[in-house]
Amino acid sequence: MWAGFCERVEDGLIGATTEIHDEMCHIPGDVGACLIANKSTIVLEVGEDWDWRTYIEHAQRMQVDHKDFISEFTGGSAKTICLNDLTIIALAKTLGLPVVSMERLVSEDPSTKKRRIPNICKAEGVEHLSFNDFLRREQLTF
């Protein structure tokens, strides 16, 4: 399964922002080494040959639209997403790809300020997959 995942990384099928890539580099073993070795195929840099202007527009708008749910704007609440999470949602929206995370949708009761990555994905029309759903979709098995 992990070899299949690394093949997808090497083929340029996994994308991330610099912030998310930096977090992924803490994964130990062969998978972490694969992510580090393939940074140039994973990370899309602003100014390169892709629709980075739309990405910036999405990221800036999302910071305003979801301000009440971003930890950096709410005093660091653990009940909310962070700006790094928002960057990957903006990237997925720009590229028309799903976001893969281990988080689950939480209550969307308007009286609560708790939101997670799947909540913001849903609000933005971005598909969200659990890691297990991603593995199934890619037909990666043990």
C-alpha cells in the first residue's frame, strides 16, 4: 500500500502547499523520505505554471468568509481550523481536487464556533476524503 502511495507522489498526483508539506515531512520511514525527496512534485509554488492567482483569491476570500472559525483569528481555539488548513482547502478548490484528512465533519449548528476541515470543504464545495476513503478510491490495499 505504501509503495503505491509513494508511486502517486512520484507521479505528481499528490499536491500540497508548503505549509502542509512541512507537516507531512515529519512522517517517519520510507513514506516520509518519499515526501521529502519529491517536494518539487508535491508543492505548487506561487509564480510557477499553474493557476496560483485563483489560489490566492480563494485563500484571501476564505480568510474573510470563515474568519470566525480560524484559530489564528479566534485566540487559538482548538475547536477551529488553522490558516494552514485553509491553504490546502484553497489549493484543492483551485485545482478541483479533493482534500484528504483524518478529520470528521462536526455540528454545523450556527450557534457553535466549532468547525473542522470537512466543514469548510463542504461550505466551499470541495470534496473531502478520509485517508481510508482515499486508499479505497486509489485501490491501495495491504
